[in-house]
Amino acid sequence: MRPQLTPAQAEAFSRDAVLRHTGRAGADRADPWVPERLSLPFSPDYVVGRGHHRTVQAAVNSAIRDGRTGRVVIGVEPGVHEGLIHVPPLPFPITLAGLGRRPEQTVLKASIDAEMPGAEFATRFEAHVSDAPEAVLSIVRRIAAQDKITTANASVLRIECDGFQLHNLTVRNGYQADRAQDGAHRRNAAGQFTTGQHQAVAVLVDGADRVQLQDVHLRSFQDTLYLQSPTKGTTVRTHLSGCDIEGDVDFIFGQSTAWFDGCTIRSLGTRAPECWVAAPATDIRTRYGFVFHDCDFVHDGSALAQRRQMRLGRQWFEGVRATPYGHPTVAGYRCDLAETSAYTPPLGTISRATLESVGKCVILRSRIGRHIDLTTPWDSWSGRNWGPRYRPALYTAGDMMAQLGGWLARQRIRYDDIDPDMVFLSEFENQWSDPGPSG
């Protein structure tokens, strides 16, 4: 199914409308934001490269220690710069910019994945920030204390600073999906496991607002770009323009609001058996999720792309353990509303936050290659057959209400404030063609 916006509906998805509000979903406030285009050359306050700061993190640390005010510009000289970067909440915004002519000349790189034990994280990364300010050290210590660090801590660049800008460089997570895991046995010719948990984030926007990425290349496989709200149901905004983003499984995902303008979105088919571009987990009362405008959805020329087994996305049913959707195949199965989401067969619970993690994504006036499954570009969550985490694709709020039927009434849940025509997933004036692979 390919749901389409009407022209009147599409007018509500302009850039200025998408980026206009922030705050708690359902009680947000108008805070108009119109990002200005960034341009080289910059006059850096700090430089990373030969004869200057050794790492990007060292330059961030110096800016914090210097007690800077106003916007701070950190320039990064061309080359490959290894190491993690943590930018904590700060009283001043930072612009991090590559000083080469093109984004691919300046690369920020590290190999880190969600299944990494905290002890391994500490061994590999703690020593590199031993002299960092407490604002940075506290983040690193918290991650190192985890049994496994999880997706929320598995990024090359972590942004917690409001007003952060990233320009003219590449961020690459070098993890090659080669960590052995239970249930993952098959490897491809590159030595990568084709299934299992292989989340490896390039950039994590962790609750920061008014974040701007321009002419940035993001490289990984699963979970390349993570756009996270500070708390569930709180709207923060990211603006991306001229970016090149690639991956295979849910590689643009999260809860926050984002506007993608003139970006190249590349699906990779060399590792995973299926590919989904977006996995939004937008709260039902957050006005907008991910909006793509004038973007090119391309592929890598793999066999999977030729079989058209790639999809635009699936709505992340965040935190689900037991589902109220579909027709259960477990004898005696039941799911009820509770404070937390849990499942001890055959009885399960679902929290309000999980239930209302509906996921919103709209694609406007973009070019979509035929590698995307034309008949079902939007997929269900956690498989097409019923399972305890199943949810079908929901195109509007009315679809959600219809699918749940009498379950909402039995749980005494009402959505009188929600318009059944509220758009979750849709398109407008897109061109479906076959531009071929894009390198």
C-alpha cells in the first residue's frame, strides 16, 4: 500500500511547520527555527590535525575548560581521525567542520557496537579521555558501567549540545557485524554475520535541539543515524541538508522530529537479508516525525536491490514485549495496559509509552528507486506473521484505532483528542524510477 497526502495535507508538511514546535508532545510551544545555510571557509577557534589538537575530543575538551561563550568553531583537517567523540550539554553551541574541499576528505571513525561489553568499552576508550572534563568523563563512566553498552551508547559521535552544527565531513562506524552472538551463525564473504543484533551508530543526537547537519556523509550498516528525544514524548529538532546516509537495517531511526532536505539515502544489500530505511518511534502526540523532502532513495547495486526486497521503513514499536495487535497464535495469550512492558507467556503487558510509540514518516517530492518494494514499501514491525511484538503498518491514527478495536475500550483508553485522519505514514508527489546504484 502507498498512502498519499492530498495537496491540502501536504501544505502542513513544509520545513517551517515541521521545525516550528518544541517541548512536551500535546503541550508543545511555538519556537520557530529557520536554519541558515553553512558555508566554507570557517575561521576555527580550535583546529584538529598536525601541530594542533590531536583528536576532536581534545578540542571539545579545551573549549569546555576555556569557559567559552558564544558559538565555538572546531575545524578538522583532512584525514582519518580515529576515536569516539562525546559532546555533552554545554552553555555554548559548537560547529564541527571538515576543512577539506569535500566531505569524504575528512573522516571521523571508530568501531563500536551495541553488543560490546562495558568492560571492553572501558579498555578501548576510557584511557583516551582520562584527562577530559567531568561533563565528558561522566558519560564515559556511565557507558563503561553497563553489562552491554546498548544502542544508545554505541555511536562514533554523540551530540547532547543544543545548537550543534556538523558540516563537510564523514562519520563512519567501522564495525563490521563480526561479533559472535547467540543465534547468529551465518557469515557472508566479508566475514559479517547476516543476522543478529548489529546496531552500530555513526551519529547519535541524544536529546539535543536545533541540531544541524549539512553536507555530511554517514556510514554504517544497522542504525546509522539515531535521533533520540531527551524523554519519550518530548519534541526536539534536527535539520539535515545535502547529506549522504547509508545503511541496511533501520538505519535512520528514533523518536525526534527531523527534516531531510536534498539528501541521498542509500540502501545497502550486501549483509542483511532485508533492508529498511527508516524506523521512526514518534509519540502519537508529537506533531512530526521524519520528513524527507527532495531526497534521492538509491541503492548499492546488490542482488537484494535487484530483487526489490528493500523498503522505505517500518514503525519502531519501541519497548514492546507483548502486543495488543493482530490475532495471537499463543494459547491463552493476553495483553493488558500496565506501567511497564513485559511478557511471561501467555500473559503480557504494554506501557502507555510503548503503545503510543506510533512512528511518523512522510516523503515529499523525492525520487525513489525501484529497489524499494512498490507494493509494500512500509512494513510491519517484528515480522509479517503474528508474534508477541507484532504490529502492522499504521498509516493514520484511524488505522490504529480500527486495528485495536475493542481492546482500547476494555483497557479504558480513550483518544478523544486524536484526529483519526492524523498522518503517520504517507507520500506526496514522489517519482518512482530506477536510477540504479549510487556510489
